[in-house]
Amino acid sequence: MSERVLRRPVAALVALALPLLAAPAYGGESGPASTRAAARALAAAEHPDGSRDQTLVLRDLRAHRDELAPADRARAAALLQRPGGDRSQCFTTVCVHWFTSGSDKATRDYVDRVARVAQSVLKTYRAAGYRAPEADGTAGGNGLLDIYLSDLGTQGLYGYCDSDATPTDPGPYDAPAYCAFDNDYQEFPNHTPLENLQVTAAHELFHAVQFAYDYYEDAWFMEATATWAEDELYDDVNDNLQYLAQSPLTQPDRSMDHFENLGVRQYGDWIFFRYLTERYPDAQGGLPTLVREAWELADGAKGGPDEYSIRAVADTLAARGTTMRDAWVRFADANRRPGTSYDEGRANRYPEGRLSGRVSLTGGSRDSGWKARRVDHLAASTVRFTRAAKMRAGSLKLRLDLPPRGRGSGAIATVYRTSGRPLATQVRLDAAGDATRTLPFGQDVKYVEVTLANAGIHYTCWKRTSFSCQGRPDDDGLRFRVRAKALR
């Protein structure tokens, strides 16, 4: 069935962002107990894990609220209620609501600062061609986007966005939004309060924009592109660098499109969109258009294509004359040299992707034999072949035995010399996934790396997983084999 006409059961969204906690025994004596999934959703919302924001946690609680026992439903209703405030001020595109006393207190100067930053962010997104956050009628007093200020920092939260007009099956899936920001950002010492406000506004207001396309889009895609957006708007803050420690850069063997229930890996996925937008930098309003075009394909509003996340990315790349397979293998290889592969890689000390193995070739052991790796979808593995200093050899013959090309397999061989820039060559595979390639391997070569990449994006959708389309990946655990022989 075409992704364009798939109907997504909202109940299947429960696996997207729920912490894998032991479900408390909510409900019970006076009526049916909450389902286990609904109980987990409530527990996650009541006990934030400090993973930055609650946007997707609250989304899943809303998706489960009808499965809660009556008493639990009342607790959920309190969590899903809009934050309060005893003062409000409307500006051109936003209304800010705040308290004048108590722990949630905000100063009037801070309110004005929030309004300036938020309106600047929304203006940038509008100039870049993104759909504006949808009006919510009179829910916050009028149709402007509402921003509530409260003491979120004590919970380890920067902010969140939510919707109290959520879509249901069979769609459309767009929704209005309201957002909440911390009331001073004093709790986050790595940056100034203004910088914390700026990146939070860029991130959370991008969620509000996303809701106008598809409130129920794949969670990894929502977080990865929101983190990408904050770095595009406030490049000097670099709050997103903290997530590279758990990202396709440093963990190439892990599938990119997985939403981690108790982790921040999905934030680290922003580096993939940075890679793509540096290669395809055409822009509107100061922002690269590639991410917007992917969201336009993921659009679940009335009449939208409603493609799921990675399919929308693949089709966006196809419109630029390339394929997901070629983009993925080049991305995986580039991550071995982030200092030179990314515009800010050296200045911001991007971490280097790790190797999966090293094989030493010597005069007495010129043939590596077959080296096999199991590679999951949207993951990669790199093997390094080194040469003994005194070995007499002029070239290296590579043989590749990979899964069929139609499964998304690809490979790049990179020659690292004793001086000069590395030379990367994409290996041309036949339809079966096989290839032979001969590369330089003389005294001026330090080593050769072969990056094996799996760009498979085939899924059996709606299986309540945390991958794209909540699907079961059909391209996991594929067997990649490489063999190298030093020739005189």
C-alpha cells in the first residue's frame, strides 16, 4: 500500500515516546483499571526525566487518555490543562501569560524579551516558507499563539508545546498549538538565560509549526528537525552539540530513526539534516529549503501527501536528483572525518565516528579473508585495512559481497595517505550487491577504510514500534562482507 494513503491508527502512536517504566497499578477498585500503556504515559508525564521537553510525552498521554481509569483520567486532565497566569499581554503574533508572584513569577522585562524572541523566531519560519502555527480559536483568549511562563527549570525542562484540539482517525492530522517556557532559564548554567530562551523558542516553536503539518508525525523526525532548526537560527549558542555524543556520528551502528524512550538519541539525529542541508544549501528566508520540503511531503493536513518521516526525506532527495542510498553512504563516510566534512566540524570539535574493526595486512598475511558485519537499517559499519611499514605492495584489491542494491546497501572506500587529503570513492555495486575495486596501497598510503552502509527504509508499518511509521524494519541485520588483498 502506498505511504500516501496509509491510515494511521492513533492508538498505534503510543510507542513513540513512552518511557519503558514499570506501569504503576493505577485505577482499579471502583472501575476498570487503566491500560498498561496508558499508565506508563501518565507516569511519564507526572515524572519528567529531564530529557529536555515534554512535548511528545504529553502528546502520548493525550492519545491514551481514553484508556485511563476515571481517577487516573482526572490526574491526566490536570497535566493536560493549559498552564495558568494572572497576567496576559498580546503582541503581534503571540500572547504571553505569566504569574506576578510565587515560584512561577516572571518579570515584565522578561515577558517582553520572550515576546521579542518568539516573534523573531516565527517571523524567520514564515519567511522560510513554513506554515504558521494554527490558530486555536478562543482557547487562550484569541487565535494568537499562546506562550505560558512557569518554573519548568526546576524539573530540568526547557519548555514544551502541546495542543488541546488533537486530531483523531482518519485525519486530517494537523492541530493548533500552545507552548510553555521556563520563567527565567537560570537553572541551566551552560549558557546565558537569553541563549537558553533563544534555542528553546527555536526548538519548541518549530514543534508548533510541525503540528500545523502533522501532530502525529514520527517522533524522531520531530525532535531531529526541531534541534536542527535551533542551530540554524542561533548558530553561536551550540546547545545542540551536547547531543552528538549520542548520534549517528558516534554511534553509526545504531539505526538513526529510533526514538529512544529513556535517552536523547533523537536529538542527536539533527546532524543528518545538517549534513544534507550543507550539501543542498538552496535557501529561502535564510533557511535551507530541504527540511521544509520534507515536512511538506509529511503533511498530514487535509489534502497533504501524508508520507511518513524517512520516506518524505527520501522523496525530497529524489527531487534533487539523488537517492537515500547515495546520501546515506556518503553521510556515513563523512562522519569518519567530521573536522573536514562539516563547515563547523573542526571549530566545534565534532566527535569522530567509530570504527567497527581493524585488519592488519603484512608481507606474510596479504589477504584479510572475508570480514562480515551485520548492519541494521539506517546504520553503518567501517572497517580499516592497514599495511605493515615494510610490506612491498602497490595496490589493494577489494571484493564486496553486500545485500542486493535494492535493499539499500552501499559502500565507500577511502584511501588515507601519509600526506594530503583522503580520497573517498563510492564503490559501484551490481544489482546483487557485489563489486571488485582496486585502490592504491603503496608506501604513501597509511590505511584504507571501507564504509558499509545500509540505507534500507522498508517497513511493515503500524506495529507500535519507535521507528518510522511505527513500523517493523524489514532491512535489519543484513550481512555485509568485505575482503582485501594487498597486491605487489
